[in-house]
Amino acid sequence: MKKRLLILGGTGDAAELAVRASQIADLEVITSLAGCTKQPSTPKTGTVRIGGFGGAAGLAAYLLDRAIDLLIDATHPFAARISFNAVAAAQCQVPHLMLVRPAWEAVEGDRWMEVESHPAAARALSQQSKRVFLTIGRQELAAFAGFDSIWCLMRAIDPPALNTPVPKGKLLLDRGPFTLENERKLLLEYQIDTIVSKNSGGDATYAKIVAARQLGIPVVMVRRPPIPDVEQVADVAGAFSWLIQQL
């Protein structure tokens, strides 16, 4: 009988892992997406389900009902709730791994102010910024909506929900990866004096950090939330090796 792998997805790493795992004979690959974006980046192979599970209990029930043999959490570093739910669900004795890409680290030339939350990032802007590039996604925009003296360039995959408070400024709908040339052009065209970013890690959106470094623009960097203390790997290759070992 085929074994079943459930990948908690939503990242490019998850999609890449699904493609590689689907090449393994006698392995059925199911990728679950939370459905937070209207046009998610779905893997081109395997089965895809969209929507939440209903918390840890719902995920545990899904693992049992679908006879899942292996679970890999490859969600976004800021999707902490589902990662903790996955730990609780692993009480079903399903082997469980987290794929956690390394966080970005400041290097010489970076002008970072690291903060613990989006409200803290908003407070940091009030003293120094006039034209801000918000690269935090649509769900966190409300934290920055209270400023009259700050203009914001907001970039997200989907527009914010109706009646969501948003800052004064312009919304760009776009999906990475982004090139360094285009990020530099964007920052100069809109005369950006501060960037607000989540520390997502990875290559797809790192160009904005390089562009800020080259142009001397400060970055308010939101640190990652705590994650569960479980077995982890840093890349798709590591997750694939773990998978082979389990099989």
C-alpha cells in the first residue's frame, strides 16, 4: 500500500518539496493550503486541499481519518498557529518535521531596527518616517492605519478584506520573486525613506533588503514569532532526506 505524506504548505519550499516527494514510488502526497490568498502558489503534482482544519483537534482527526503516515510542516515562518497545531496533532504518533528556512541576518551596511510585532513596527515609524514601503502582506496593514503624516506604499498578493483599515498611500498587488533592479527602481520612484518587513528568510523577497542596504534606507524588521521545539531542517534537500529515511 502507498504511504501518505501530508505537507502543510503555503511557501515555495512546500511546493518544491511536493514535486520532489511525488517522484517517490508508493508515496501519495497531499499538500494543504490555508486559503489565505485567492490565488495560492499550488504545487503542480500531488493532491491539494485548501482550507483550515479547525485547530489541533481538527488536524489530528484529519491525520487519523486519512491514515496519514508522515507530516511535514513547510508553512510560512509567521504562520505560528498552524505549526503549534501540528505539534499537538503529532500526538497521533505520526512522524513530524518542520522545514524552517533560516532567518535573514543583518550584514555590514544594513540599517535595521528589529521589533517584536507589527504594532511595535508602527510605533517605530512615528518618529522618523514620511514615506514607507510596507512589505508585510495584507493581513497586518491595519496596524499602520492610524498615521496622518505617513504615506505608505503597500505590497501584497491580494487586496485587504473589505472594511479593513488601511494606511494612506498606494496598494501594489504583486507576487515574488522580485529582482534587485526592480526593487531599487521602486524605492527610488516612490522616494521611500523606510521599509517595514517581516523576517521571512529565503531568496524570493530578499532583493528589497539588498536594495535598502545599497541606498542607505533603514529597515524596521519584524522578528519571527516563537516556533515549536521539534525536529527541524533548513531546506528542501534536508526535508527530502528526512522523508527518505522515514520510508
